[in-house]
Amino acid sequence: MARVVGVRFKRASRVYHFDAGPLECGPGDWVVVETERGMALGQVAAAPREMEPPSGQVLKKVLRRAGERDILRYEQNCELEGYAFQVCLEKIREKGLPMKLVDVEYLFDGSKAIFYFTAEQRVDFRELVRELAREFHTRIEMRQIGVRDEAKLVGGVGPCGRELCCATWLTQFSPVSVRMAKEQDVALNPTKISGVCGRLMCCLGYEHEEYKREAKRFPRLGKTVETPRGTGKVVRRNVLEGTFVIQTREGEVAVSVAEWSVPSRPAPAKGEKPRQEPRRTSGGPGREKRPGGRGRKPAGPKPDKPKPPSQETSAPSAAEQPAGQGRKRRSRRRPRRKKG
């Protein structure tokens, strides 16, 4: 067992677990932790608790609580990030590289600067890295990211008028498909279902499972159903209101799912077998369909079958045959005359 604390390094980022040891810290405190890239400054997101670390995983340790020097170094790194962003942006324009610079991150100890960018194709930035290394005298790493990660780093306001979910509280991106929009009866308009990143909005997956569960109570679209308000074809449905619309001869009629659903039959009494009505096939009223077999005819005397003609009947004689059906006469050929 170990005292494990959850630490977050950026807003709306994943929570990483570290071994707190005897250090006392609470949510909101700034701590210096040990990572694979070196020391890093993070904020406590979950208070320490006793838990068993995952098998085969060694937790990094929390070095100390952040002091004034640590906070001052963090602020200096933020200033360097802004300056490095402007310098790198100017060099990209000078060289005409097909890339878009998104953000710059300095490690806590200043040993490396990471430049995040987006590009539609492969970019040769070797000369750019050399110039940046001579300018800042530190290791340079160019990291290409996607459009969703770009929206998460930059932030913005969504179509709903609120700040982006990925920039505030969403820690991981879940797969979103057009099928989710179809099952929620959302208009398939790209401008309506796309976010600021140009991809499908993440919020389409928030209530997808609830829509799937509620949609099982509704008839499918295009099906002809019988309702207390008439018989018609289902053209629309509203899962949130619990209604669907049918097209009848008089026009469109809204029907509630509660009044359309057929009440279930009463359960049989204890010890009584449920009654099963006989099924009849299309062969007529005299043929009853039984489970596991074909329909059978009603019992009764079997009719006599006509006997086949005997195979020992002798062939008719020549005298008994009608005229014109006797033995055929063989034609005689005339001998050919020899010439000369």
C-alpha cells in the first residue's frame, strides 16, 4: 500500500498519480514532482489516499511542496514561452514552411522547449530547429498535433455559447460518429454538428446511450402502426417528449408512446400453464400448424387410390392394329448405270 496523490499539470488535462510518501498536501496545492522528462510543477487534484499501485508500474515521487522560488521559475518559463512563440512564428514565415504554430512549452528546469504545431503534410523543419537552438541555447522538440488537440490548447467558445469542453473539463477525447447524430434525430448539417476544430462535436456522445435506451420504446421510422388516434406511417419521433408523429389520410397526428404501447397480458396463476392459441397456416382451416412440424390433415378414412395398370399386358397383334400402323415396307434402291 502507498499514499497516492493525483496531480494535474494543465487545465483540463489528465490526472497523474504519484507517490506522496509522508508529505502532507491537499487539493489546490502546488507541488514539484519527478517525471520521465525531469522535474515538473503541478497542482494537486486528488487528496492523498492509501491504495495499491497498478501491477508492474512504479509510481514517481512527489519531491516537495512548491515554494516561492518554484513559483517564480514557473512565471519566468511562461514569459520565455511567449517570446519563443513570436520568434518561431517569424522564422516560419521567413522560410515559408507549411505549418501552423499552436503553442510553446518550457520544461520546469528549462532543459527543453517543446513547440506544438499542426500541418497537413510532412514538413522538413531541420533548419528551423538549428536556428531555434542557437537562439535559445536549449534542446528543441517539434511536436505535431491534431486539430482537436489544437482546440484544447488554444481554447475558445462553442456554438452553445459556453467555453469549450475540451479546454475546461474534458480530459480525454472519445470517438464520435455521424450515426450518433442520426440516432438522436439531429439534422445532419455540417455547420450544426461540427465544433470549432472542424470535427464532430464531442457533446454528441454525452447522451447517446440514454437516447439508445429510450428509442427502444418507439416504433421505427417508416413503419405502419395502429394507434388509438388512427393508423399511419411513422415519419418523426421526439425521444425527449416521448411522442412520435404518424402520417394518416387526414394528415399528421402526434401520438404519445404511453398510449401507443400495448398493455401486457395478465400473468397466469401459479401452477397454471399459459394458454397457447393454435396457429393456422395458409393451407386452409383444416390444416393446423404445430411447433416443430408441418401441418397435418384431419383424421378420417383414407380414399382408395386407383390401381396402376398391369405391366404384364401383351402387345396388340398386327391384326388388331389400325390401318397404317403395320410393318413399314423397305424401299429398294435402283442400281446405278455405268457410264460409257
